Amino acid sequence: MSLFDRAVASALPVVPRSVVRRISAPYIAGATLDDARRTVATLNAAGKTATVDVLGEEIHTEDEAHAIASMYGDVLAAIEGDRLDANISVKLTGLGLKFDLGLCRSLVEELVRAAGEQGARVRIDMEDATCVDDTLAIYRDLRAEGLDNVGIVLQAHLKRTLNDIDDLRELRPSVRLCKGIYVEPRAIAFHDFDVVRRSYVSCLEALLDCGSRVAIATHDEHLLVESLARVEALPADGYEFQMLLGVREGRATELVAAGHPVRVYVPFGRQWYEYSLRRLQENPRMAGVIARATVGRAVGRS
Ligand SMILES: Cc1cc2nc3c(=O)[nH]c(=O)nc-3n(C[C@H](O)[C@H](O)[C@H](O)COP(=O)(O)OP(=O)(O)OC[C@H]3O[C@@H](n4cnc5c(N)ncnc54)[C@H](O)[C@@H]3O)c2cc1C
């Protein structure tokens, strides 16, 4: 992580809201559900599916958890009403994971059942390492209830992940595999870039070996190439690639043209500002990446 990255991340809170909006605009559909609908429709028209994320992960009360669940209900209704090819991605802290596990479990179960009735799926995002055990326990509970339209996320940078895959093996879980965005202590997470890449490939192989339907969530060209070599013999419904809205869109389009399924993660919501700041500060490297890209675009225009 360079000094530039750290400087950009720490300067963000004093950067005017309008500038943060401009920096984050390509990565967020907008503040409203209509913004998300339009974005998903455009992606669908380009042959890409979507997974919709309602921004709002920092909550402290039962009412706030119900409000987030209700917004996801609206998203599901919009997906069905507009016949969009999209799922939802849910952060369990937004449904009360940190203060009421029972409430969180029942809210996510309601969403999974509602999604199932309309043929949609729910992906449970993975948050920081303190959330992993409870998130996996809730996922197991849902599967034990016979709910199969739910998937989980595993993070290749965590040292525990290969064991988690082994423990989940009998469920043949639907897994989104990512590197992991949260900065974790060295005791539990790999920090070296190449070691994380190697762990990603090992986790991918382990998931494919247990018959898991893997969503390969990375923009890292090295990992895309390694992954393509490992999924080429699979049927198109056996895997998919996933990317974040606004990131490497051209590469996503190439994958679609080559016949690979691609899903785009579409965050929206009134908390776009808080989300942008938190994400950029959580991962200063990304603040640097985005700032460089923004400077690059500005230079390109001038
Ligand atoms: C669909 C999807 C869902 C995800 N869900 C989770 C989750 O539930 N939990 C979790 O911890 N993490 C999640 N992540 C984030 C993931 O863990 C990584 O932090 C992130 O994808 C960056 O890693 P990378 O594999 O793309 O490789 P990197 O080496 O970090 O990135 C490769 C290149 O992609 C570009 N890039 C990557 N990310 C961005 C960005 N945000 N903005 C601009 N350019 C970018 C840059 O050019 C960069 O050099 C998700 C990622 C994706 C794609």
C-alpha cells in the first residue's frame, strides 16, 4: 500500500460530498430503486445479469433492520415486475447480525423464501472476519430448512477458507469467491498479493472439486485467466463471473461475447456517500486505484 493510497484515503472525509459523488458515481447505480432498475435493465440488455445490493450496512436498531429488509422486498418486487434478470446481495449486519441473531436469521429467511417464490436467488455477502462464523451458521440453517436458492461468499485472503470449503462440502454450496475487501490481521489473513492469488486458485479448485456452483468475483486478470482454464469444460450454468458495477466493464463484455455468464454487482441507496467513504477507507489501496483512474479520465478528457 503506497503513501499515495494512504493519503487519498485519509483525505476523503474532508473532500466535498460532490467530489466523492463524482469519484464513486461509476460504481453506484444511484440513490433510488429506480436508478437500480434502470442500471439492471441496461446490463440485461447487454447480456449481463445483476445482483442488487441495498446500501445501508451500519445499523443499530430492530426498526432499521426491518427497514432494510423491506427495501429488499421492494427490490424483489421490482425484479419481478420489470422481469429483470437479477438476484439480491444481502449484508447480514444490515439485518441485525451484530445485535440480534434471531431477528437477522428470520429476516434473511423471509427474503430467501420471497425470492424463491419468484425464481430468484439471494447471495449473502461476507463481511469482516468477526462476522464469518455467524454468517456461515445462518447459511447452514437456511440450507437445513431446505432453502436452496441461497448462496454464500468466501474470501480467499482468509487463512480459514479452505477449511470452510471442506466443512461446507456436503452442501455443494453456491459460493461467490472473492479475495476479501476487509483489512484483517496477519494472524488470520494472507497479506501478500501473490499468496492471496495462490489461495484464490486453491479455493477455486476445492470448490469445483466439491461440485459447487462458483461465482468467480474478481477483476484481477491473472485470476481471470487461471479461472477460465479451470471452468472451460464446465457447462455455462456451472459457474459465472462477477464484477462490480463500473469496474473492468470492457473485460466483462469480452467474457459475455466469449459465451461466459457474467453478473454485475449493483449497489444503490441513499447511503451512497457513507458507503463510498467506508469502502474507500477500509481499503486504502482501492482509494488509490480509484483516484488514479479518476485522474486518468480527467487527463484523458483534457
Ligand atoms: C461481484 C463482487 C462481489 C464482492 N463481494 C464481496 C464480499 O461479499 N465480501 C468481500 O469481502 N469482498 C467482496 N468483493 C470484493 C473483493 O473481495 C475484492 O476486494 C475486490 O474485488 C478487489 O479484488 P480483485 O480480485 O478484483 O483484485 P485486485 O487486484 O484488487 O483488482 C484488480 C484490478 O481491478 C480493478 N479494481 C478492482 N476493484 C476495483 C474497484 N472497487 N474500483 C475500481 N477498480 C477496481 C483495479 O484496476 C485493480 O487493479 C466483491 C467483489 C466482486 C467483484
